[in-house]
Amino acid sequence: MKKILTLAVVLSAATLANPAWCKDDPAAGAQLYAVHCTACHGADRAGMPGAFPALTDVGKRLQPAQIKEKISKGGGLMPPFSQLSAQEIDDITRFLAK
């Protein structure tokens, strides 16, 4: 009986879990961008002319695969963000491509 009660508590907690932990949460990309990208590209994604490019319309200029590659490998002044998981890179890419 104790195992069944424990399982019920675990399952209940899982259904009430924070939605930010869900795989395709749209807010996840925005949160990751705020942590990893705003220092150079700004909160408004406007960049800094001459130093850091604007990302406001990056989805029109680059395909999602190209955005993912730039995030993971870096380029120019941008360092590689190899510490990010594939899911985190996907989340940032979706945020930027919209």
C-alpha cells in the first residue's frame, strides 16, 4: 500500500510540474536567450552595430540549422556555446526564428 501511495504522489507531482520543464515550452528559448545572449545582442535583439549583429530578423536570413550551428560552434566574435544541450539550442533557435 505504501508503494502505491508513493507512486500516486510522484505521479501527481509530475502532472503539476512547472511547464518551463516541458520539452517544447515557448518560454524556454526566451529564458535561455536572456541568460546567454542579451549581454551582446541585447534584450531587444537589436545587437550593437559594428560589433554584434542584430538578431531581430535572423529567421529571415538564416535557416534553423544555420542558427543552431552558429550557436553551437560560434564564429567571428561569438564564442561557441558548447555547454548548451541540443534541446537548449533548439529552444533558442525557435525563439530567434519566430
